Amino acid sequence: MAKQKYRLQALLNLKERLKRRAEIALAKAINELNEARKKLEQLEEEKEKIIEKWKAARKEMRIQMDLGVAVGKGNVHVNFIKKLKEDQEEKEEEIEDQKAVIEDCEGKVALARRNYIDAAKELQVMEKHKELWQKKVKEELNAKEQKEMDDLGSTIHQLKKWRGEKNVFE
């Protein structure tokens, strides 16, 4: 007797591929989120450096003014401080933009996680179905074999009876 083939094997294979794709998409989304968080940290560090430069420039300007430096040099310091303040504001805008990117990435991770969980559940259902099908096929095969063995035993018993042979157990 030929071994029975699981009729939903193609669907099971599809569910396995979908689960793998969902797993890869989740990994990519998590990686993207981690990269966005690293970039945010980098931007915040850059902002802190700008603030430190701004504080140092103000301190230097005060020292120069106390020493009575020429007005032209004072304007250079003022312009430098203004530029640092503008840089700081630009970094703050970049940080806010990056926070929005992180929120978007978190949404993508949540969606990818949901898709992965759904794909894993669907695959699990299909695997359970196949397992139950295999169990049913095995039970049917065992029942058929048992019936054949009973028929064979009955036939042997009838042959011995017709020949007049005695049963070993009698």
C-alpha cells in the first residue's frame, strides 16, 4: 500500500515561508529601531558638545571683555556665539525629527511582531492538523492490519478444522 500524502502539505510549506518572512521582517524592523536610537544618542551628544562650546565661548568672551579687547574681536565672539546657538537649535530640530523616526520605527516593530505572532500561530495550527492527520492515518492502518490478521487467523483456523487438525491450545 502506498503511503498517503498529506493533502495540505503545500499550504503548510506556504505557512512556513510566511513565518520565515515575518521573522526576517521583524528582525529588520528591530535593527532599524536600534539604528534610529543610536542616531538619536549621537545627535544628543553632538548637541551637548555644542552647548559646551557655547559655554566655553561665552566664558572666553567675558575674559576678553574684562581685559578690554578691541570691539572688532568682541563682534567675532558674538557672531561665533550666535552661530553656536543656531547650531544648537538645528540639533534640537534634528533630535525632534529623530524622535518621530523612532516612533515610526516602534510602530513598524509592533506591526512586524504582530505579523510574526500571527504567522507562527497559523503555522502551529497547520502542524497540529498534520500531526492529527498522521495519527488518524496510523490508527486506520493499524485497524486494517488488525482486521487482516484476524481474517488470516480465522482462515488458518478454518483450514485446520477442515483438515481435522487439533488446535495447539486444546
